[in-house]
Amino acid sequence: MIIRPAVPDDRSAIWDIIRPTIRAGETYTLDRDLSESDALAYWMASDRETFVAEEDGLILGTYYIRANRTGDGQHVCNCGYMTDAKASGRGVARRMHEHSLAHARARGFRAMQFNFVVSSNERAVRLWQSLGFDIVGRVPEAFLHPSLGYVDAFVMFRKL
């Protein structure tokens, strides 16, 4: 598997990955009816770098990295990750995260922070913790999950 910067020709494959996650409404605070163009504009915005995980010519996942804040907070980065459901359990998210950590260090970031990890997304929480992230904050009932109702959101952080 290779991780490489996304190019315009990847837009369709990226949409195929992010659409089901957005539509499910279980892990991201995005409008579930977000159009393809708006979703891609968000995921590939000019304030971030977007990457894809590719194997045998198929894109299995995508992530973005950006400064979490501007000015004196720009030394902390933030990322978002989505994996194709067909590639679940194959280590794609772990590989993308490992790549993002190395890329963040190379870019001069000193830490990585996830601002809003939905507590019911237990696989992601376990993965981030296994990769050195701590839960540094909890926002009670911050996310309206479509089937679980209001659930907490975590702020997760690690130094690089």
C-alpha cells in the first residue's frame, strides 16, 4: 500500500469513500445531505493537504492534514481520516495515521489534535489510543448520533 498526495483525478474515488460515512452521520459533524461538490470542497480545501491510500490501483482510504489553528496555534495539526468500507480491518486507517504522523513531523508540527472524536466510534478511539493519543477533554452529549441519541465527543491529543 502506498500513501500519496491526492490529485484531481482522485476526486471520484474519494467521493465514493467519504459519501457513505457522511450519509451515515455516525462519526463526522457534517450535514448528511452534503452534496458531492461541497463534500469534496471540504475534504480537499486549500487549507489542507489531502492524501489517498492506494493498493493495486485502488484507492482504499483518504485523509487530510491541516493546521488546527492559525497564528500562535499553528504548530498543532489536525487530521480527518476515512476508509472504504470494503477495506475495513485491513490496517488502512493505521497506515494512513502513521503516514500522517511522519508527514506532520516533516512539516514542523509539534503535536496532533483531534477536536471531535465521537465517543461511540469505539474502533477509532481504540486506534488513536494505541497510537499514543490521550483523551484530554470530553464534551458531554455534543453529538446527536442517528440511532444512539446524544453521545459525548472527545478531544484527543499527542505530542509529536
